Amino acid sequence: MAGIDYKIPTVMTADELMEKAFHRASKIYKNGTNTLDTRKKTALAKVTAAGDIVVTALTGYVDKFPRMDKGDDFFPELVDIVIGIDRYKKALGAVNWCATKTEKLKNDTLHNIRRTKDPEIIEATRRGFYGRLNSYVDRIADDLEFLQDAKNKFRKLPAVDPNVPTVVVAGFPNVGKSNLVTVMSTAEPEIAPYPFTTKGIIVGHIEDDWRKYQIVDTPGLLDREFEERNDIEKQAVLALRYLTDVMLFVIDPSETCGFKLEVQEKLLKNIQDSFEGVDIIVAESKSDVLKRDNDRISFSAQSGDGMDVLTDTVKEAMREIFRRKAVDAEVE
């Protein structure tokens, strides 16, 4: 699934940025009316070119990366877990600092070159500019590498629309959630017969006449406190906390998922207690392996058994969400 497209440019390393700036400057030569004028014009052009390349690149990064503040919402929470908002803001601040310092350094250097008539001072001033410029950029080397890594992570984050009614699929690892989402929606999650096959949140869509719902496949949930979970598990909890209009909790009664039924039931009870007021649909998977006689919907995404009933049940629950939101909108 494609992530959110922020059109963030590739972030050069400090060495790459300086190589680009100095390489461009090295090719510049300006003719003057005499030897001094030629040296001065050439030095001015070299300083301008090198400085502008650095400033343009750095300000471009600051402008293109999304603004992000911590808050009680799905996406900022997810970004904080996957990337780290404090470190992210620090990196952008450092890059902006370097761009500002470079611009001032460039302007000061140009002023100093224009006012001198000594060729040696002109060259010394230019070389001094190169040295200080390289020092500034070197100080943000770690920040540039962090932002390139952040860019790659942003590309993998799910494109979740908080305005679209959402059903979140939950349950222990390997109970059949990814198979279910694949059959029920447009999503194409990775499916493999071992725990934690879903390495992030995967979003699909369910069409229902003129309506559209999001269906979110979460990583396997373990029956632990939030602080004790790893980052993958935290993503699942965040999806449940901020996205859920309807929850579809999947239980594997065959226990081929590797978890005892009583442990799965305990997790269900904990989630029911934690999400009071949320419509929770409980369905039992892998009916082609084991089908129990109870009131729960039984299905097999593999064989298709029970999928029509389960899909209709989910759609009806989501239609009710639409109706509630329409009523709330009229009241407001």
C-alpha cells in the first residue's frame, strides 16, 4: 500500500551537499576589465553559487517536510513512534539554522570581497568562506541523515483518512486478519503463515453503494500494557484508539495461530472493557479447519465460507455510523 505522498525531496548527506556546492563553484570564471576585477567578479560568483546551492537545498527540505506536533490524534502519534517527533523537529530546526547562517555568511563575504582591492585578501576571504560553510554543513550531518531516514519512513506510513468511517481489524497474530482484509477490501497486505507478518498498519477500502469505508489491518496484538509493547504493537493500539468506528475482533478457535483460545478470549475481554461504546463484532476464523456451534459469525477467508455474512454485518454496522454522524451534523 502506498503511503502518504508529501513530495519530500531526497536529502543529500553533508558530503554530497558540499561536493555539489564546491563542484559548481569550481567551474565558474568571470572576465573583468583587469586582473583584479576578474578575480573579484570570479570570487563573488563562486561564493554566491556555493552559498545559494546550500541555502536552496536546506530551505527546500524545511519547506517540504510536513509540520508535525505531538497531539491526541492518530497520525502524530504514529509519527512519534516510527520517527520520533522531538528528534524530527530538532533536525528541521538544525537545518533551518544552517540555512540562515549560510545566507548571512554569504552576504557578509560578498560585502568583504567587494570592498577590498587586494587580490590576496579576495582569495583568502573566499577560502575562509568555503571553510566556514563546510563547518556549518558538517555540524548538521547527523540531522541530514536523520531526515533522509525519516523521508523513507514517511513513505511507508499508511494513508489513513480520519474523515472516512473506519473498521479496525484486531486480534492475536496469525489468526487470519490479513487474509480477511484482502478478501473484504482493496488492500493487498503481505500474508505469511507465521506471527507478526503485518509489519505496519495496512489500509483498504470497502465499497457500499455510494459509501466508502476504511478497513485497517493492524499488527497482532499481545495482551500487555501499552508501554511494554514493541513499536509494531504500539501501531496497532494507536489504530484502535484513534481510528475505530467499528472493531472487528478475530478469534482463531482452531488455535493454529499459536495462541490458546482462553488467551484470545482474555484479550477480547480486555479490549471490550477498554473500548466501551464501540461496536465490536466478534468473528471466528478458519472455519475450514474448525467450526464451532455458537452465536458468533464463523468464516474462512481461505475458502470463502461465511464471508458474505461477515461482510454484510460489517457494512450494516458502518451504515449505522454514517446515520449517527449525519444526525450529529444536523444537531450542530
